Amino acid sequence: MESAGARKTAAPPPATEAGSGDSSSDLPCHQTISSDEEWVESAEEWVDSAEDSSIRTNNKVAQRNNRIAATKSKQPKVPEDWVNYGKTFYKARGKGKRKRQQSRMIDCNAQINACVQALADTNPPVFKLRITSCRLEHSHPLSEHTFNNYPHIRTAYEPEVADTLTYLAKAGAKKKRIIQFIHENSKCKPIAHDIHKFVLRLKKQGHTAPTSAKRVKLWMKEFTQEAGNVGGIFVGSANSKTKHMREIFDRFPEVVMIDATHGANSSKYKIFSIMAHDSFGKGQFVQHAVVQNERNPTLLTSLEEFKRNNPAWTRIKCILIDKDFGKISVLTTAFPNATLLLCQFHVLKYLREQIASKDYGFTSWEKEQLDGIVNLLVYTRNEREFLKIRAYMRHIMLLGSGSTRELGVGSGELGVGSGELGVGSGDDRPTQSDEPTHAFEVYFSKNWDNCLKMWCAFERQNACTLGNNTNNRLEASWKQLKELVNQDMHVDECIVAIMYYRTQEENRFIDAIHNLSIIHNPKYDMEIKFLSKLVSEHACELIYEQYTYATTQGSYKFHEAVPGVYVIQFGLDEDNALDEPSCEYSVTKSTWVCSCLFMASRLLPCRHVFYIRKVLGFENIIPTQMLDSRWLLSSLRSKPERELPAVSGDPLRIEQVL
């Protein structure tokens, strides 16, 4: 086995010519040794009495040649492709102290020391291999299996196999797949640990700096050399934004989703990302920040850096997040005019986790009932329904405590008549006599009743969400991103993988914009077919649903309340197919903007506009000239209306966290 460094061993006597040894050992000075056998016997005697010392026995050819050149010696230089000038084959160094260690202390004294020696009077120089010491007695059985199990034998791959392994490892192939390839194409039998060390060696060979921090700095400098890209390194975080990401946010700033994920690098740094909603109904990342933690100063630093490089942040209308009170306070500070909404998926997840907790002592029947109730609370359509369902939730909790009031007294009987849930006649709003008594009721009142506008459907229906009620787009993109990053990566490798993913997504977005294929749908009429050439398939489908209802099923009453402003109301008593309440909406004729929920939340023309234009006899029912530029493919294919501001100062900043 090759020795690669200092080791503990007994130093043998100098390997000089017999009879001329001068040593500081315990051998008698000026002792004359007449034969090799006598020399070996004296050496063994010296080894038994000598103390262990740390010495280095493998010398590289390059080191020897450098010393020859430095001293201007006339000694011939050894060919560098020999690699080693002096080499030691020695037993395993394991001490048997660590658990599950491959090498164990076996006290084997077998060892071979060799070096290269130049023959005298030869031109060009001729070298020979000289064995300086040799101990061949082993303290363990010898077998072919033992020999093949040594690491340098297990990993003695054929050149063509080794080249393929390099490509597989760089491509991120799994260790088991690499081992399978070796077993199918080589006689070597490596173990998983060998592949792990092989991958680590490849990573070290590709490192441009000794530490992860220095590699991050070098990579960020290279990244910001491209025009339009900006980056920032703060103590505890690193931010990066490509020019494309800045352009995407400038085009689609209305709705953003913000969250952080973990498990992306070995330093346990989190990826704090901001995503926008594009015209194709998909999410596009507009900033990534690799942060050490999610504390307020760290997040605020990342958000302020985002605002510094994106002036369009003032046009943000809605931000979707999960329920994190610390994050909410930071976002309120950074974006005071934006509407903060909670991801409804996470709201249901948190509530169901609390219901399932043993702290509240619910029975399985109560848990089942409460799971359904919280689902109704999240998606309820109006305040009256919410209050009744909320009262029923209290009733279910009181059933378990045995202190219930009668539910369904008088005309408000449960399940009678129209099937609405009632708690008697009179006002449904909670009074001071309805103070929470159950522990879960106290929790719900404290944490959820005071933020209804952030999670309850009837309170947030006027917000511009573009149909986003959850952070699922962000979660789905993270799932794809985590195919490229993992918890074994260094921070610099994680950042490189993130930007590689961003390059792929940018290419997909550009391909979608310049795709010349046309939507062919047999149910589309001429007007919708014309629309499909102007907007994405996602926007076309949303408009088509409104268009079909207005031209086939819709029945409205409208009048011109003031010149240029129409007031429209649903004209039938039965339920609307689109769940439209019986209320009035105003439509401005000059801009064809309606006050309904669809136009407010989707930024697209609605059925009310289509119905009025149909009745008034307009040639085109859909006012394509009034479509928001965010939906027009022609707008995306052209240069942005607003040039991105030039980055002031150095595009790469290195500062402290705020």
C-alpha cells in the first residue's frame, strides 16, 4: 500500500554501503558489518530498541528535480512521469479506535521501501529501481480476496472506464448507478465509499479557490460581469438576479409569491426566493437569496436589495406567503402598500395539525367534523355563511366538554328549509357572552380571527391574485430545482446550480414567447380564434369562459347611470352558473373596466363587458384594444417599454446585513 504522508514507524538504519553506516541509533559506533545477514540482524535489534518517530518516506520526482535545479547539481533528473522518486509500501494505519472503520490495527510489519537510482557513467542517464529495505513477514493470512479488497485495487479502473466515470459523476449520477456501470464494464469491485471519495476528488479538482466563501466571491464577480446582472454578498446571505429576472419582474409585478426552502446545501443555508406570475399562467423566479437564517434583519436585507434593483416594486399589488408572523412583519415594513395573503393550503395544513394535536383532547369524530369545518371556513363565500359555520365549530367543541347550548332553536333550526346552518334568530355576530371557553377556541380566536382578510375567501376576493390562492407554483418549482441541488453541496455549488436552473427556465420562457404555433380548438368561434393569436393559451381560456357565458347563458339588466358609466345586475332569480351574487357592478365605457371580482382579480375583461357590448351592437364583443399589455404576446416579443435602470456603482456589493 502506498504511503502518502507522515506516519509513525521505526526508522531503519541508514541504507548506505555495508560497513560505513553512521547513525544516531543505539547500534555501537564504528561497528563493522561483514555480511547482509549480519546487517539485517543488527537492524532488527535496532528496530526493537528504537522509539517511534514521525518521518516522511514518499518523495515526489518533481520535488527532487526542483532541488537539483535549485542547487545547480549535475545529478541527472528523473522523468516526471514516474511521479514518485521514493516510495513506501506499508501496512494499514488504522488504530482500531473508530467504529465502523474499514482499516483495523493488525500489527503487520510488512513493508517495502524503494527509490530510483541513476547508473554511473551512462549518457543519457539510465535509472534503476533500488529496494532500500524490505520486510515481507505478515501477521495475517494472505489471500486473493484480501488483495482485491484493498482500496487501490478496488479502484484500479481501466482508462476508458475512468473517463466515463468522470462524466457520470459530473452529471450528478447516483452512486448506485455508477457502481452498476463499473460492475458491468470493469473487473473492479468498488464500494459506495470509494465512489463517494471519487466524487469528492473531482469536486476538489474543479475548485477555483480553497474555501467555499472565496469561491462564492469569485463566481459572483464573474456573474456580475454580464451586463444587467446584479448580485450582492452580505454577511449571512448572498443575492443574485439576472437581467432576465429583472425584466420579468418589470413586466409582471402585480402578484408575487415569497417563501424559503431548506435542504439545498451542506451549510444548511436556506434559499429565500421571490416568484412572479407570468402571462402563461406559470411562475417565474425574480430573485434568489441564499440566507443563513430567516431572522428579520436577514430577510429585510434581501428585500431591500430586491427593491434597490427593481423600481417596479411599487406596482406590487399582492404578496402570497405561508403563515410566518416574523415574515409578515418584515414584508409589511418592506411593502407597505401591498396586500398580504396567506397560502390557503398552508392555512388548512396548520389548522388540521392543531386539530390532530393531543393538546386539545378531541375525539376521532370531533377531529373529522372540525377538519371539514375549517375547510368550509377557508372557502366560505360571504360573511353570513362564515359566522354560521364559525358558530357551528364552537358547538362541536362544546359537545366534547359537555357544556353545550341548544343549536337550532326556533326558525334557525339546523338542516331545515333551505338547508342553511342557523343558531336562532337575530344577529349572528359574536357577543361578549360568547367568550371562548375551549382551548382550541382560544387558539383560533387569538391567531386566526384577527387576520381574516389574509386567509378567508370572502374577505380576500377583491384582491388582485391572478387566481393564485396558494404558493403551489413556488413549491412545484422548488421540486424541480432540488433535482439539481442537495444537502451535500457546498454553498458555491448550490448557487451555481440555482443559476443553471434559471438559465433553463429563461430559455423555456423565451421559446414560449416566440412559439409560432396557433391554438386550434373546434369550440372557438372567429372572435376567439383571433384572440388566441394575441394572448397566451392560459389567458385565452380564461376569457373564453366569460365570453361563452355572456353570449349564451347570461341575462343581465343594465342602464347608463351617468354618461359613459353603465350599472349592470344579474337579471334572473336562479343561481348563476358562475356563482355570481345578485349585486350591481359599474362598467366604464371609455376603458371597459368593470368593478366585478373577475376583472379585479384577473386583470382580464369580464362577462359584464361582453354582455353590454353584445347588446349595444359592437362589431367585436371582446375589446382587444383594451387588453392589459402583460397578456399580449406582441408586447413580450418587443423590448420593454421601460428601460431597466442602470445599476449604480459596482454590480457586486459586499456589505453587512442590515
